[in-house]
Amino acid sequence: MNCKESNTLHSLASAQVRTLSVVVFVALLTLTSLSMAQSGTLTLFGDVKVDDRKAEGHKPQTFDIILYTLGGYVVGRQKVSNNGRYRFLGIRNAEYDLVVEVEGVEAARMRLNVGGVPGSDFRQDIELEWISTPGARESARKQTISAADVYQRAAANQSLFEKAQGAVDKKKYEQAVTFFRQILDNDAQDFQAWTELGTAYLLQGNDNEAEKAYLRAIEVRPGFVLPLINLGRLRSEKNKFQEAIGPLTQAVELQPTSAEANYLLGEAYLQSKKGSKAVGYLNEAAKLGKAEAHLRLATLYNAAGLKDRAATEYEEFLKKQPAYPDRKKLEEYISANKKKIN
């Protein structure tokens, strides 16, 4: 007998798409978990539906669905068309971030707790409403993703690149490393391949080689943000926070609207005992939608005795993460420390 539990989470996410036209995505993320008694590994899957009736101009035909660990590493990625279905196989019981990207721009992100007995399926449907936004085009011109971020590789290398990504999705990291190495033997200027090689090494647990690959990607293309963020995150996870500040600062300078880069830089400053510098970046990350930034700010304010401000940050966090497991504790803190307005 199938056991189905449904829980709907409505969230708004907007992104400026830097292409022929600019649109804003309002993400309505419908969460449904579905457990099925069947053999095999745990599978995360879902349908992607886009309502573009209010959109004008250029309309993307495909969407990148990316699954991240809470540490920020890519578990898998798939390109899905409207009304298509994504599927990640061999997923462990854990919390993940599920991200929707449109033409290189993050349009929606949500936290989900994937769980079930071996052989279960976990379903996460995604619905996107696409609408035009006046004035967005001019703003996008100021924050355009450089065309240099798109690497045109030879057909043979492109085939290897797709095989490598497929190997990563199947957790065949050694095979992925081999494919990426073959690409780079043919073309050492492929900064995307260097970046993906770093991530493949990282998933293997080979941190040293991962760092070397990220540094090589940065050397080849200093303006490419992804390896800067990945390098900063890697160093932070190894408690090398001071060393993480450099690449993360570059990432924020290149892409000031990146919530992840701002958050990681704020955290690096915080762990380096430079709280005054951390606050600005954490505030920016919070404004850009990074819920965890509110928690870190609350910790800072509480330590400084600014409990009312800490309570405000907890309130903002709960607005973005209403299903937070320790919600009751935060509500008790808010009730005890939030100043009453007469």
C-alpha cells in the first residue's frame, strides 16, 4: 500500500535573467513526499511546471535542477524542460538544498529533508510562475553575467564533459575525474572543466586536489565566480577561515547579488573573530534570501546583549523557514526578548 504525505510550502523567489530579455521568477514550491515500497535506493524526483502566461519576450525552454548538500556541494544536476521530470537516484536520508537555475541565474532555492526506508521514493514537485517585471532590464545591465562564463568547447570535449557530469550524478567520481582530466589534457583553458574537476575531487574526499583544481580554474578565468565560492567554502570547512576571506571577497566583488558568497564571507569573518566586518555581509545575505544569515546575526546580537535585535532576526528567519524543527525554542526567545510596541 502506498503512503503519501503532502505538505505545501509557498515561497517567493525572484531572479533577473540576463539574456535577450529579463524576467522575474516567482517560485511556488509545492512539496509532496511520497513513500513507495519498492526495491532499489532512495530516489528524489518531481515534476517541473512553469506558468508563463504573464511573461513577455524571451522564454527559456529548459531549467537546471541542482541538488546540494548543506555543505554546498553538488550531489547532482539535471536539465529539465517545462512539464518535465527530474530524478536523482541513490540519495541518502539527509537534508538538502534543491535549486532551480534559469540560464545560469538562481531562480528558487528550498531546503528539504529527504527521508524514507531503503527503496522509498521522495517526491518534490516544483511550480514556477514567470512574469515580466518593469525596469528589470536596466538593473540587469549593471549586473550582467559575463559572456566569458560560457565556454565553447570542441565537440569531442563537450561529449566528454556530458559523460563526466553523468558520472558525477551517478556518484562514479573516479570515472568523472578521468573524463575531466581527458578534457583538460586536450584543452587546459577550459575553466568550467577545472571547476567541475575540483568538485569531483571534493566528492571523492580529496580536498588537496580539489583546491588545486579550483585555483587553476581561477588562474585561467579570474572572473568566474563559482570556483571562488567553492574554494572559499572548502577552506572554511577545513577551518581555514582567514584563507577563505580572499576568494570569497573576490566572489562578492564579482557578484554582489550572490546570497551564498555574502553569507560565506560573513561567516568567514565571524569565525575569524571579526564580527564587525561580518555583520554587513550577513545582512546582505539575509536581504538576498539566505535564511541562515538571520540565525548568525541573531547569535551575534545575542552575544552582544542586543536581545531585541536578536529576536527580530529570529522572527525573520522563521518567516523564511516556518517548518524549522526548533521553532518553539525560537518563539520562546522572541516572546521573552522582543520589545513590545505600545
